[in-house]
Amino acid sequence: MKTQNTRALFMAQAAMIAALYIVLTFVANAFGLANYAVQVRFSEALTIFPYFTPAAIPGLFIGCLLSNILTGCALPDIVFGSLATLLGALGTYALRRWKWCAPLPPILANTIIVPLVLIYGYGLTIEGISILQCYGYYCLTVGVGEVISCGILGLILLSVLEKYRGRIF
């Protein structure tokens, strides 16, 4: 019986995290912050959740996947953007013993992968500069957005939720 309850709790937490990710992405999208070169998705603050529960890993992946589909992203963004979130969530879970490292994996995963999606999935290049320079530029812009979303907002969220860890997770 306990195993069944544990599975149900895991699935419920994952579903709630996915739903919250989608809602927060839509809020950011309404303000034009969820897509393209500079992305400040409020939902990316949730990428610290694997610090608290492994249920966040599928929750974040499914939430990102559905958000990308529902906001009309290109297929490479749907696939590789969601995989970047999955890699970030796995990394955060792996580093969960070090609280201040929680936002680093999603920042790194998105900063490395999303610029490639922007260039090859959306064809966003800058006239007169090489693909490598475009990649560097988008690494900078996406990285700044991720530092704001995951690093700043995520660590604030982590600090607040840590007080209620036993009740929520």
C-alpha cells in the first residue's frame, strides 16, 4: 500500500509542477519574455525543484515540452529545449547536496543548447557575422536570461520553500 501511495504522490507532484511550469510560461509569454534571444521564463525558476523532490524531473520536462508546444515553438525547440530542461533537472537533482549549486545545471544546459536551437531551429543569425559569433552572442543573451530566471528567481524560491520543505515535498 505504501508503494502505491508513494507512486501516486510522485505522479501528483510531477503533474502539479508541470502545470505550474505551463502557467508561468504563459505569463512570461504574455509579456514577450518566454521565447527568442533573451528569455526570462518565470517557469525556469522552478528548475530548482529537483533539489526538493525527484518528481520535479519529469514534471519540469513535461511542463517545458507542453509549454513549447502550446506557445507555438518550432519543432527543434520543442525537442531540444525540453531536453535542455530535462538535463538541467537531472543535474540539479545530482547536485542537491549543495543548495547553491541547484540553479547551475539548468543555466548551463540552456545556455549551451538553446542558442543552437535559435540558430538552426529558427534561423536567427546576424547578418555579417559568423555562425560561431552568433552562437556566442546567443549564449550570452540566453545565459543572462537563465541567470535571472534560475539563478536569481530560482534561489529566492528555493530559500522561501526550504522553510516549508516538509509540508510541500
